[in-house]
Amino acid sequence: MSFPNFSPAMLAAFSAYDLAAVAFLLASAVVIGWVVENPPAAKPSVTVLMKQYRRDWMVQFVTRQPRIFDATVLDSLRQGTAFFASACMITLGGGIAVIGNSERLDMLAADLTLEAQGVALELKVALVLIFVANALLKFIWAHRLFGYCTIMMAAVPNNAEDTTAYARAADAAEINITAARSFNKGLRSIYFALGSLGWLLGPWGLVATVLVTASVLLRREFMSASREIILRRTQG
């Protein structure tokens, strides 16, 4: 198995449209992430709305008897991050194996009638793997933070009269929110990894898939039916 020796000269294999499309992809990923996490006050995203529910959860946690339900919920969150981290690791391994076998990659491109061949195709696949690798790191960190949250929740006194109970519960809530933020970043990275596959169809294919990816993310964060329900309960 041999890997390509990447160099700046390889950029000559791409047109100005290709470079502009990649720049559009990267800019969209950054802007969408910022808008979702820092939305206008009058139009909060689902991500922001769920923060209050996580804080409310920890308030209820202080006096809940027994706490088995809370442990089950947190365990499901950890299992979700572990699942996505494992999927990303498998994807990375498969992607690296594909890049390392240029002949098979060219055969696949020929079967799919893709114009890109050789190093150009390998770089396009590498772009997808960059997003997958970023998602993997986010999921790993989210999994660890949910672990911290578990320990902090275990340290919360099960007595509302204890002066440290609600303060420790609030700290656990903030760690839970931080873990969720990292998890959501990982999910968005997967979305854009899928969107970057459009580059295999050329620069205009990449632009089209990025627009679709951005619209899906924005709709689910700002215009979905679930958001309306969450917003109604938050305001009520």
C-alpha cells in the first residue's frame, strides 16, 4: 500500500472553480456552526433551547428518588457518542485504505463515470476524511465530558437542604451542555463530510451539496416542528 506524496503543486490539478467551491464549503461549515451556537436572541436554535432543559434536568435531579432514570439517560448519551466515534473510526480506516490503493480508486471512479482520476480524486476523498476525523475528535471529547458529568452528578447530594446540592447540580449541567456542544459539532462535521462528497461530481456538484447540507442543518435548528414544541415548553 502506497500513499500519495502531497505537495502544493498538486493544486494545479484543480481549477479556480474547484478552489472556490472548497472555500465555500469551509466557510459554510464555520458560519453554520457559529449561527447555530450564537443565534439571534429572537430566533434561538434547538441547540440553544436544549441548554435550559439540561439545566432543568439537573435541578430535578437533586430531589429525584431514585436516580436510576438519570443514570439511564446519561448512559444513553454516552452510548450515542461511542457509536458515532466507532463509526468515524471505521470510516477513516476504510477511507485511508482506499486512498492507499490508487488503482482500485481509479477503477471505482471509472465505474461511477467520475471525471476525477489519480491524485485529484485522492484529494477529494481526503477532504471527506478531514471532516470525518474532526467529527471523531469531537465525539471522543464529548464522550469524555459525559463521563465527567456522570462523576459530578454522583457527587450531588440527594438532599435539597444541603447547601452544595444545587451548586454542584448546576456545575454538572454546564459540563453536560459542553459535552452536548462537542457532540453537535461532531454531527455537523458528519453532515459536511457527506456534503463534500459532491466534489466528486465537480465544483458545481460540491456547491450544490453544500447548499443542501446547509439548508438541512438550518431547517432542523430553526424551522423544524420539534423546535416549535421545544420553544413552546421553554417559554411556557
